[in-house]
Amino acid sequence: MKKFILLLMLFSFIENIVAQNEVTSTPVKGREKHIAGLQVDSIMLLDSMAQRLYPLINQLIRDLRIQNNSNIETQQNNEELKKENDRLKIVNSDLTGKLDTMYVQIAMTYLSLKYSPTRVKFALEMFDRIANEQVKTEYSWVNKMLKEYEKSMVEVKTVVQRAQNDAVRMEKPMKEMYADAYMNKIKEMSYYKMYYRGKSVIEYLDNEITKVLKLLDAHKNKYQNYTADFTEVINNLTFEDTTGTVQ
């Protein structure tokens, strides 16, 4: 009984953490740093506690089942043990459900943040720990997008870098031809054709692609002296890979 009371106290503490640090699947603009920093700490704390609680919960259920099956227990005691057993199963299920939700939400949030190998690796590890197979299947696109993130980031940056370095960009008589050519290159990218503005996307990448298309459109249609500059987008698409190499 003491173990059970302790377990309920710990679970109550976990519920408070979840309530205080709830993540939304669509982050509010300006909250990205809070989500990326504070929430990682919270999810790691929850995960650490869960790994310790699962064995305790399961052991208590086994102990109660053994006691419940014992011939020396009275019917009244058996009923009490059965109730405790049921309560523990509910605690276990609630804990698992809350953690699964947090794992999915933190992974979805990272798709709206600039690519980071460390962050994506962490999100993939969290996703692998989802216990509910139905949840895992329903959000399998999140797992897929996390795995596609680096490759897609490099693909987009390569095209944008070429657009920035192309000497034709500075030639006024070629503005329309230049803009059309790079709009087509953007639209020919694998990520654009398969995912851009679809149901399953890397939100951060979609936003950067939209910026590029708007810059190209402005380059083509604005007054004669306007020249598109992709420096900011290139910086937004630059990251260090796991070896420390700038991509």
C-alpha cells in the first residue's frame, strides 16, 4: 500500500509537469525558443521518471495479482486488491498516454524549427518510445519528415545558393528569364513536388521556400532597380552536421 501511495504522488507530480509545459502541435510565433529549450528539459525529465515508474507499476500489478490469487486471502481482501490492481492499470495507461502525446508534439514542433542534427536525433528517439501503435501509425509522417529533414534542407539550400551566385541575377535585361528559371528549379525539387504545402510537411522548410518564391516574383515584377537577395534565406538554411561541417 505504501508503494501504491508513493506511486500516486509521483504520478500527480508528472501531471503537474505536463500541465505546466504543454506543447501545441502548431507553435505560436515567437515561442519557438521556449518550446525548443524548456520543453526539451521537461520531456527529458518525464522520460527519465517514466523509465523508473514503468517497472514499479508493473511489479506492483504482478504482486497484487499473486496476492489476489492466493487462497489464504479473504474475499474482502481480494476485492480491495482487485481495486488497487485496476487503479494501477489506469495510472499506467494514463502515464503512457501523456508521454505518447508529449513525444508526438515535441517531434511536430521540431519540424517548425531550424534543422539541428542533435534536435532531430532526440525527436526520433522520443518517437521510437511511443507505446501506442495506433498513435505511432497515425503520426508516422512526423517520423518520416524528421528523417527527410537534413536531405531536404540541403536540396533547398543548393538551389537557393545557385540563385544567389548566378551572375545573371544582376543583369537587368535578364530579370524575367532569371526569375522564371529559378522558380522552375524550385518547383522541380523533390521536396517541393512531394510535400510542399501538403498535409505532411516540414513547416520550417515550407516557409523558407515561400520566401524564395516571393523574392523571385518581386525580382521579376518590381521596379527595374530591384534585385532579389537570398542571403537571409541561405543563412536560415545553413547548419552544422554531426561532424561539425557547415552545410
